Amino acid sequence: MNEISLTVDIGRLHLKKPVMGASGTFGFGREYEDFLAVHEIGAIVTKGLTPLPREGNPGVRIAETPAGMLNSIGLENPGVDAFIRDILPKIKKYHVPIIVNISAGTVEDYGEMAQKLDIVGVDALEVNISCPNVKEGGIVFGTDPRSAAAVTSSVKKHTGKTVIVKLSPNVTDISCMARAVEAAGADAVSLINTITGMVIDINKRKPLLGNVTGGLSGPAVKPVALHLVWQTAQSVKIPIIGMGGIMNGEDAVEFLLAGASAVAVGAGNFANPRAVKDVTDGIEKYMRKNNIHNLDEIIGKLEV
């Protein structure tokens, strides 16, 4: 049987497997202990952390859609200090890369969080720029290239870890955003974050979600995500982590062919708590079937 290598490098981050759980859907890794061997996955991407604890949005936070789900959690989390003190020591035992997702309301806060997390046990930062800049009247960092670049630059100045910037699809040109953060020093980008959507309760004539709108994820967004990953791959030289509706190995291979170096499973974890493992197995099965020995023979090999 052919020897198969599933390893891949994302900046200075070495992954033994190219599949991870997307932030916000995989908790801090411990939540999935009963379903899969966490130490065998590509990486743990933590639930999004903020400078201070957050309770999240009021009211209904989750709504099922015909081909996915809407979420309006509101970044509920214990805060970066509690993560470092209480959670990180417990998840380091898995001996897999830990990618910490961070969100903040100012460029300075992003930098301070990066500095706090520049510690042993944290292997990379995923910078969520789909947040409003409170100093600039609420403009979302991820929709303005200059703001996105400023955040990226601040994070890079305060950490020696691999910096991955998570891009929003809710923009006119995602390639422009990708080039901006690459120029500012990002080691990689991940995409896509969720697409803004809503559900209406026709009996109450009110939005179902307490926050009115939410982020759409799941199979419904896959064609959009796949296109944006391919588009971004034509525009930047840094690695891409692709995500958006990945439910099985075949989905993941599509993202790899489009130019992603690794993938993350999001909503799929809720339908199948073993999804990260099953997607990884699916990639390996595809490689064996097609006599492919390593991921370099797939990544970006889409023939157009």
C-alpha cells in the first residue's frame, strides 16, 4: 500500500493532518473527547476569545435553515485571561497545535491580546476581523483593507506566533482584503467566516434570532466559500485555510484543489461530532484511490 503523507505547513505551524474544527464549533477541544481522539486531529481552533468575558447575545441564538444554520452567539466566552489560567493548561495535554481565535474592538486591544497569548502552549493566532471598530464608529475591520491591515500589523508586532487572519465574505472584493493583510505581515488567511442572514417568525412577525441577524454556515455556503477560496488563491502567496460547508472528504478535496492548504469543519461538527476525523479519513481515501502520496499533489491543482 502506498505511503500517504497528510502533513502540511501553515507559516511556522506544522500540522500532521490538514483538518481542524472551525472556531466556535469545536469549543476548546475538550467537548469532543467522547467522540474522537482529539490528539489525532490537525489542530484545535479555540472558541473566539475577547479581552474581557462576554455573555453573548440575548434571546434565540441558533436557527436551523434548509441547508445549514444561522448563529447569533455574540462571542460568548470567558475572556483571554481565564483561558490562559483555566483552559490552556488542560488542553495542552492533547499535544496538537492550538490555534487561538481572537476578537477585539480596537487595534490596540488586538495587540494586547496577541502579547498575552505569546506563551508556551499557544501555537498560532487566528484573528477574527469580523468585528466593529468601536473607535471608528462601528466600521467592521474586515470590510476595510486599511483597518484589516492595521489589526494584522498590530498582532504581528506583539507575537512570535503564526498569525492567521480570518476573512469575511461580506465584502465587495475578498481578494483586496487578502492582499491587504498579506502585505501587513499575515502568515496565512482563513476563509470564509459566516455569511450574514436572517429568519423571520411569520406568526409573531418578528425576527427569530434575538439579534435579528446571524451568521449562515453549513452546506448552503459551500459554493460561495469554494469560489472565494479559489479567488483568493489567485491573489496571495500565503497559505489558505478553507472552510464553509465542508461535510465530508470530497468537500475537503474540492477546497484543496481550489488552493487551500488545509481546511476547517464548522457546522458539520453539530451534525456529526466525528466530522473532523471522518473528513480526514475521506481525504486519505481519495489519495489512496488516486495514487496520490502527499497533499502538494492536490493543493491548488484545479485545472481551469
